[in-house]
Amino acid sequence: MVAMSVLRAAAAFAARLSPLKSGNTAANLLSRTIPRADKVAVRWGHGKNVFVIQPSNFYDSRFLRLLRFYILLTGIPMAVIVTCVNLFIGEAELAEIPEDYIPEYWEYYKHPISRWIARTFYDSPVKDYEKMMAAIHIEKEKADMRLAQQEVRRHMRQKGDGPWFHVETINKELIDNSPKSSPDH
């Protein structure tokens, strides 16, 4: 602490000895004096000096970097798999079907990758047909139900019975609301 105080005093004394020198010298920094304003900094540039505001390209470059990474992360293994399948397995060839053999639905595809996709992810045409038939059956049952409801309403209107027919309630004036002599317990 004492050394800093002595150093600051020495710098202030040095600044007082040569007051004509300007600039950011150690004396100005340590003695906390204000630099002289008679000299202005001159910049010898061409044209107008402007600060061009540009949008940050950090997020754009990060997105492109991640996009390239994930495309290559999946693209390189897929390219290797497709190349190996095409080289070592190859496309299917037509052959005679034995009499007692019923081919699976995915065996009709030519390429092995198409066969694998059809076998693994898609439903068989028989299952699709059954689902469509079930949906058609449900819609037919709904239509039959609507026709039956219309027929029942028509009969109810003809015979005069239905939800609009009801028994009249008793007259409210006949109800005794007076206090009872022996209350119910």
C-alpha cells in the first residue's frame, strides 16, 4: 500500500514537471489527471466512417452446421446400407411358383429394401381390405339405425304416443304446506 502511494506521488510529480506533453502516459493514468483537449485524434481513412449494423449470423451458421451434421449422421450409414444391399443381395428375379406355395404379399416387390419396408411397416392388403370392410359395415349399421329411428318416429306420430305424451301432475294448491303438529323424525 505504501509503495502504491509513493508511486502515485512520483507519477504526479513527473506530470507536473512536463505539462506540455499530452497523451495517455503512465503519469496521466496514475495521477488521475485529465488529458489536454488541445490535440484531437486524427484518423486518416477513406470516405465516411460508419458503423454498419449487420444481423448476427450465429444462429444461421449454427443451424446449417447442425443440419449438415444430422444429414451426414443419417446419410452416411444409409448410403452404406443401400450400397451393401444393392451389391450383395441385388434385386429379385421372377421364378415359377410351386403349386402348394402361397406367396406373401411382400414377396411381390422387386427390391429387397422395398420388401423389408412392406413387411415391417405396412399392413397386408388382406388386412387393409378387412379394415375397409369393417368401416363400411359400421356405416351400414348406422344407416340402418337411422332408418329404424325414422320408422319408429313415423309410427309414434301416427298412433299419437311418444315422448310428448305425459301424465298431468296434481294441482299444487292441494299440497298442504302448513306446519305439522308432529314433525317427522
